[in-house]
Amino acid sequence: MTESTLTESARQVLATSDAVAKAGAARRLAADWRSGALTALGARGAPDRPGRPGRPTLLHPTKVPRRRINSAPAGRVALLHALAHIELNAVDLAVDLVARFAEPALPSAFFDDWLQVADEEGKHFLLLADRLTELGAAYGDLPAHDGLWQAAEETAHDLLARLAVVPQVLEARGLDVTPGMIDKLERAGDTASAAILRVIYEEEIGHVAIGRRWYLWLCAQRGLEPQATWQDLVRRHFRGALKPPFNEAARRSAGLTPETYLPLATQGTTTE
């Protein structure tokens, strides 16, 4: 019997359509790598698009309805549903990175880190899905948008571009907005949802830090100056300017300094 490889197993996760099953499969993939049940790397490669459930309906980002976070359940359900959709995309993004860019020249610590990210993103999705169930809803009940996977398609050709845009732009944005969401949920009396977002927030700082660390490593391997290279990659592969306010404290914890990202912002505003 031929031993399954890491990249083959990663592609199986990507092909999984059911959202809960995909999140669980990503967590098992990480556990198998940690335990040594998977050791062979395998051939790189990933599908153009991951498997996804028939719902939610995907709309253009501007067409997705927005609801206020307040004591009414509908607004909180809409927020948690949107976050669950982000986390499901994040599962695919982490697993895709492993499958698409795997090569023997990468240190084993690279795969350790990105499978940890996949594991934690899977955990985040499952926490949010369970909370939606507690509120009488389910993932897929509301429309969502496909913007996050567009970033994957835009950077599918180059690991450095992927590391520049996904963790250091998209996930870093989560560091900016999540504390405000937590505060609104607490003021609405939804401490259970706020607690989940705190877990996500703390672990996402680590995800941005992992992206930054491997971006800097790869810049060193290619002999590139990190700051100018990052700004050039973001200008080429991310649509639009970076939006303040920025959570400078969390970004610094992840290794992102203002002189790197403020030149690409609509205006240089930070929050403590």
C-alpha cells in the first residue's frame, strides 16, 4: 500500500465540499503531520478552486447585506455567519498554500507552521458554526462573497506574493476590526460570541506573524529588500488601498511596522 503524502492529503481537504467536514479534515491533516503519520511531502499542486457546499449563495461583496450588531439576534447571526465564511476560506487558503507551493527546499518548520494555521482556522470555523446553531441558524443560511478566494487566484503563481497578500493584508485586517466587534458583542450582551472572537483574535496575531516570518525568510533566500518588495507585491496583487484605522499594537506583535503598511493606506491612522 502506497503511503499517502502531505500534498495528496492536502488536496483531499481542498476537494471536500461539506464545510464542517472540511474544517475537521484540515484539523486531522495537521494532527497527522504532527504525529508523524504523514512524512512524505509529495508532488506540489492544487485545484483552481476548492470544494464548497451548495450554500451560501455567493454575491459580489457590495451586494452582501449588512446588519447592525445589537441585542437582536439577526444582526449577530449575520456577523457570525460572515466570520464563519471568512474562516472557511482561511482553511482553504492555508491548506492550498501547503499543497500548491510544497517543495523539498522549504524547511519542515514551514509545513509545521502552515498546518498549525490550517488547524486553528478549522477550529475557528467550527466554533462559529456551533455558535450559529445555538442561535438557531447555520452556515449557508445567508449570502456571502467570494473576495478572499480571488486573492488566492491572484497569487497562485508565486509563494512570495501569497505570503505578502493573504496573511499580511487580509488577515492583518482582521486584527484591526476584531476588537471593535468584540466590544459591540459584549455591549449587546452576547458574551459567548465575544469569547469566541477573542480566541480567534489571539490566534490570528500568530497567523500574521507566521506569514511575516516566512515572507522575510523567502525574501532573504531571493536576495530581495523586504519592505519595498512587499509594497510592490501588494500594489500589484491587492485591489485598493489599505484601510485605516490600524491596530498598531497587534500588528507590531505580528511583526508588521507602520512604515511598511502606512504608505499604502488611504490615510495614516493607527489605534492603540
